[in-house]
Amino acid sequence: MATVELRFSPLPEHVRTARLVAAAVARRAGVDESVLDEVRLAVGEACSRAVGLHQQGDPGGAVRVALIDQEKRFVIEVGDGAGTLSELARSSAEDGQDGADDTLGLAVITGLVEDVEVGRDDAGGLIRMSWPVNVA
């Protein structure tokens, strides 16, 4: 199982780089060419969401992206490290924000990716997505 890890400062201009790297690693892992645009878009949405959460909570942290080439699946994990989802939702409500951008981003991701999990790890929020790979 090979893994490529990216860490970048939570700035919108770094999201494009994460999308390009994810598509290149997905192609090398054997993800079908017809799905690469979905991979690119899903990673872009997940990273944009993580950047937004950082800008609300911890602008000094890093967005983490793990690209994992498993035997039959290609897995991408995007971690924000910006606090728990409930803490962010509560602070957004207190600030008068409705969280519509976050909800829309998650809706786009779940529309693009059949196998997606939204949760958290020790560092904060985590989105885990996976796609089948072509086994030669």
C-alpha cells in the first residue's frame, strides 16, 4: 500500500495543487480515466471546505491530504485539523452564519463520490473518499 501525503497552509490558492496531485496519483493507482474529473472535483471541494474551516477557526494549522493506493481501492483522506464539526457549527451559529457553504460542499462531495465518510480523527475533521481501481 503506497501513500502520498500533502500538507499545505490553508490558503485557497493551494487547493488547485492538491487537485492536480490527487488526479495524477489516482491515474497512477489505476482509477478509471472516466472518473478522474470526479476525483479532481471532490478533492477540490474537500480541500476548499478544510481551508474555509481553518479560516473560521485555526488559520495557523495545515490542511492534510493522504492519497492511499490500496489493492482494490484508491482512498483520499482530507483532514482539516480545525476543531470538531459540532464546535464549528456552534460557533457559526453564534456568529450568525448558517453553514450553507459547508452544507453545499458536502452535498457536492456526496454527489460525486459513492463511497464517502465524514467524521473526525485526533487532529480534527476528516473526509474519507474512495474509488475502485482497475486491477491488471
